[in-house]
Amino acid sequence: MIKKTLLAAAIGMVTVSAQAAEKTPSLEEMWQLIQAQQAEITALKSQLNQTETKLEQTEVKVAATADAVENVAVGGETLSKVASWVEKTSIGGYGEHHYNRFEDSDDQVDAHRFVLYFGHQFTDNLRFFSEFELEHGLAGNGDDKPGEVELEQAYIEWDYTQNHSVQFGQFLVPVGIMNETHEPDTFYGTERNLVEKNIIPATWWETGIQLKGELAPGLSYNAGLHSGLEIDTDAGDYKIRDGRQKSANATAEDFAYTARLKYTGIAGLELGATLQYQQDVTQGISEDGSAYLTEIHAAYQTGPFAVRALWAEWDIDGDYFEALGADSQEGWYVEPSYKLTEKLGAFVRYSEYNNKAGISSSEDSEIWEYGVNYWLHPQVVLKADYTDYVSESNGTDKDALNLGVGWSF
């Protein structure tokens, strides 16, 4: 019994001791615990301060790098200026390759045209545009280099008021359907139509000053004073196309005056009329050579059907031109076309033209052309057509099968 009492007492003392051990620590123990926690807090603050310092240093370095990149010189210009130049400068162009299988002459393959456009927007109302062309693949001195390197356009255009602008420099003469818009994906036929080529004569550019703008919704105008033709009568020339000087050291004894009105106020319709006067198309070689050009045209498209029609005539004074019958040079054509699918279109064109229409006995050149265009892309086209000369004023037969590929961008 005594043993049991002693055992119970011992157990009780142990239990009390254990409970006492689990009670609140002493002041000394609490002070040691607080010091340990304070040390941990101090270490964490130090790490946080180091992280913030590194972050600030990184931000400073990034900003410095951006400033450095902004101000790096590239060819005398900063990157920011280069970026601005790229944004305001445009590059484009077009080209075409042809294969012509002639009935009575050698067949030909021709890299007919390779053209590059360069433009720049100086301000919202001031811009530059140019067109640089290589024809027939190879240019240079010698008979074995049939091509030409040509600057077709290079002008400054200034919008001096709303809906009205002025062009200074070298520009396309505002006449006909094709002279200003002649990228291969915009017309039917491998070759450009013969009336606009031989009578207008496309492609035709001059140097001078031209006003243009909109008189009313859908009604626009062009009015220009510019260099003119020079038909060399001493060399026996008489065709209008012979007189193109292409702004290449062009004789400028007599300027030309051109005015055009164009109406596009009805969807799918274009009506245009051009008048030009030049006091002397021989630039003083002959005693007289005043010339008037009159051109009217219409183009209309509704759904898959389209039609183009054009008439142009030159009236030239002077004994030299009258003796040859070249005092009247005229032509016209009509061209209906139909889009069989979104990509495939077919056309027929009938043309008549004569560079000696002043002589009643002179026979007009009469041509039928028919074929197809297939657009691989709205700006990439394959062409196949046939040219049938019903009659040719010089008696030659130029019937031909023509194949082509063209593009613009």
C-alpha cells in the first residue's frame, strides 16, 4: 500500500514538472527569441533593398540602351530618322515578258519592260513620284542592244488647296485610257493597243507644270503647260510617235498646252476628253507645223462585262504634212470583254488607224485582236491572244500569236 502511494506521488510530481516545463518561457528566453527574430527581419530587409537597387539599375540600363539605340548614327542619320524615312517612302513597279510568233517574220522573245516606282511623302500635302524603266532587257550603244533606259516620270506634287494640286517636273500627258494607267494587269492583250500607241502616242510624257483637281463630285480636270513634240521633217519623219522627245535634251522652242476633263460620277463609268495645242511640232525645222489633238474615250464595266472605246485625231498645218497626207492622223477602237470567272477573262478588239489619213487613197490599218487573260493574282496575269491585220497601210502582214506574263506591285 505504501509502495502504491509513493508511486502515485512520483507520477504526480513528474506530471506537474512536465506541465511546468510547457508554461511561458522566462524573460531571458523571450529576449533571446526576440533578438533572433529581429536578426531575421534585418536580413530580409537587406535582401529586399538589394533587389530594389538591382531593379532600379536595370531600369536605368534599359533606358540608357533605348536612348543609345535612338541616337545611333546610320549613314549620317539616326535610326529614328531612318524609320521615319522608310515610313514615308514607297517602292513599287511592274514588268512584262512577251513571246510573239509572227506569220511573215522572225519570232521573238522579249523582256519588254521592267519598271520601278519610287515615291516619298514629305508632308501631308507635298510628295514626290518617279518611274524608272528598262525596255527590251538590254540598253547601250550598238545595234546589238535594242533596249532603252528611260525616266518616264519624276515630279513634285503639291496640294495647294483642298481637292486641287499642282505638279512640277516630268509627268505623263493626261490623254486616252492607257497613257496614265498601263500596268499589264490592268488591260487585255499582250501588246498595248495600236491606236493609242501610234496616234496618241502612248506611252507619252513631257516636262512642265500641270494643274489638276476636282471641279465637282466625279468631275476632274487637268491643265498643263509642258514640252512638246519635235517631228524631224529633215529626216523624213511624219508620224506623231516619231516626235516624242522624252525630256532628253528636248528642244523647247515651242511648248504644248493640254487640257482634259474626266467624269467618273457613275459607278463603273469613265468618260474623258482631251484637247492639246502646239504651235509648231517641228520646233522650227519647218515653216509651219501647228497641231491640234482631239481625243475622247469611254470605259464602262458592269458585273463581268466591260467595254472600252476611244477615238483620237491630229490636225497638223503645213505644206510638208499636207503633201504626205500626214496633216490628218487618226484612229479609233472598241473593245468589249467578259470575265468568265473571277480569274479568267476574254476580249475582242477592233481597231483602225492611219498616220496618212489626209490622203483619201491612203488605206487604214484594220486590226482584229482576240484572246484571254488569266489572273493568277489580281496583280499577276498570264495572256494569250491573236492579232489579225485585215489590212495594213504599208502593205506588210503582221499577224501574230502573242503570249505574255505581267505583274505589278
